[in-house]
Amino acid sequence: MSMVLRAFLDRVVRFGTLTVHTVGGSFEVGNGSAKRICIRLHDRRAALQLMTDPSSALGDLYMDGRLTVEEGSIYDLLALAWLNLGLAEPPGPAKAWAALRHATRRLSQLNGLRRAEKNVAHHYDLDRRLYSLFLDADWQYSCAYFEYPDQSLEAAQQAKKRHIAAKLWLKPGSSVLDIGSGWGGLALYLEHFCEARITGVTLSQEQLKVAGERAGASKNVSFHLQDYRDVTGRFDRIVSVGMFEHVGLPYYDTFFQTAAERLDHDGVMLLHTIGRIDRPGPTNPWMARYIFPGGYVPALSDILPAIERSGLIVTDIEILRIHYAETLKAWRERFLEKREVARNLYDERFCRMWEFYLACCESAFRFGNLVVFQVQLAKHLTALPITRDYIAETEAVLEQKERTRQSRYSCELPLDAAATARRAC
């Protein structure tokens, strides 16, 4: 089996240096360049699984401790894999599995209301103390916006909220629908600095609880346990950050048609979503099984036809490159610093799963095919200024407000005492 695995990896690893220890012997593949990575497969069946379906098996083997990284880290191994994916395709059964998943991708994303609720609960209704270990103080669980090298995660997440607010072109008193409102940070920012009235909807009971606690008795911010398809009324603005990945390809028409119906005649919408820079493809099977069931990362060619059919107008598209890689790097490093706390909350297998998830995503955004799309939409051509200058101008105004106003929501997340060990505000 060791010789067969070596032949397989020889076809895949053209760049870099990978040493592999198996129960049948050891070998090295690659061209001897870059950082040396050394892994150990602890049983014969692990090698067979890795060759048959690597995109699914690698995460399983790492979670179960049947594959360990003895030199380097799991992030280094995944980065090596991404760097080589552009040079060679996995041979044999692995290629066949990828083709089958692409052909059946719609079936895995039939996210009706009940299934959507279950999928959201799987990831977002985990113990809130877990998220406190690695997120910023405002619990922004989406791509930050890094304006310069070495910017802190907290500052970059604040810049993300500012950037989105500027693109929404809000007026005092504007009504905003926040689809997928998370723990409430963006809604509270828009209320505090833009004087908007926010209605947030989420399917996560845990996120709803935290967001409601943060909003308190505010008359301008409300959060609801509600599917976007069940929202009624009209809004001046719609924003959706990090939620579209859970909609499912078969529901894109429904999503944008609903947005068009909910948006007022001179309304503006901002969609912030993970996207692919290449053609449409299947969801990683390991990620779909353990992290984001029902999830799908779209290509622009998936999104734009549904927007056109809805009658909405695309007014701006921005591609955020590398920003999410830097965000995930910060999350991964913070998580590893507090790994022992996470293990006490769950167990060792969960920690390996979470580390693999963060490392897998970071490497895909840094070396692979993932970026973030910010798609701005409107109902009419005159809903926004005709140049993009207003974005930077509005950001400057908001940044000045941030310096002079005490933000009500800063450091107010209701965490247990054990969770606050991550950092003090």
C-alpha cells in the first residue's frame, strides 16, 4: 500500500516537500523546495481512504487522529495541497467523486424552511463561549476588511462595517432589513452611527438571544427568529452578510425575488458573500458534513442570472481578495491559543475538527479559488451617486464619528466569566 500511495502522491505533489510515514514504510515526494512537511498515517486503511477520496478523507483522518502532522502544521499541509492543485488533478477515483458531487450539487442544497433551521442550528447554536475564544469583541463572524498591513482584527472588522454602511448610502431614519443578523453587531453599528432603524432576522436561536440582549430596549433595533422568505413589509435598504452561502443554489431566484419585493422603490441592497473565482463547483464534502450542511459557495455566474430575473440592477461589484485569509489566520491563531478551553467545552476530536476547518478555509482563500463578493443592488439607476467617490467620503465621515462617539455596543457581549478569559475589553 505504501508504494501505491507514493505513486498517487507523486502525481499530485509536484511542488514542495512532503515526507510520509506509513505502517509499510516511509517516503518523500515533491521537488525538495519550500518548507518540509512530515505526516504519519497510523493504519493501512487511512492510505486507501486518502487515495480514494482525499477531499473528504483528509479531514476525517485528521479529526480521528489517524493522520498526524509531525513537522509543520495541518495548515501547512493544506497550503501545500492548494499550491499543487493548479499543477495536477487528483487521479483516479478522486476525480470521479468530484464530478459526481458537481452533478448532484443541487440535491444537497434543498434548504426548505425546516432543513434551513436545522442547518443553521448545527453551526451557529454552539456554545457561545466557543466563539468568544477567537472572534473580535463585536463577534463579527465574516470577512474583515483590512485597510493596511498588520491592521488588528478588531480594527479590520470595524472597517468592514464602515465599508458596508457606506455602500448602503443610508439616510437618518432609513429602514434596514438585515438578513442573517448574527450576533447583532452590524445592526447596532448602523443604528448607532447611521441613525437607521434595523430589523434583523436569523434562524439561530443562540444568535437571536445574544443579539436581543445587546439591543436591550432600543426602539430602533429589533431581532426576530424568522426566515427571510417570511419577512413582510418594505425597507429602504437590505443588507446580508455571510448568510447567502446558506441559501442553496435552488433558492437563488426566491432569495432575490424576495429581496426585490421587500425593497422600496428607491431602495439599495448590499450582498456580502463568499464566492468562487472559477466556474461553479461542488461544496467540499467534509465541510458540508461537519461544518456547514446545506452550504454552497457560488460563482458570479450562479448569482448574476438570478439577480437579472428578479428585476434588480447590479450597481457595483467589489472582489475582496486575501481579506478573508487574513481574517481566518487571526481566528485560527486565537483559537489555537485557547485550544485547551475549547477542549474543555467539547473534546479533543472537536478541537481537531475546528482547527482543520479554520486551516482549510484560510488556505483556500490564500492559495485557492475563494474570495468575497460584495454585490450592490438597486431598483433604479438613480438610487445612488453616479461615481464611487461617495463610498470613501462616507467612510471618512463614519470614521470620524467612531472617534468622537462612545459606541454603545463596544465590549457589551454577554459572556460567561470563563469566556472573558480570551480578552478584556
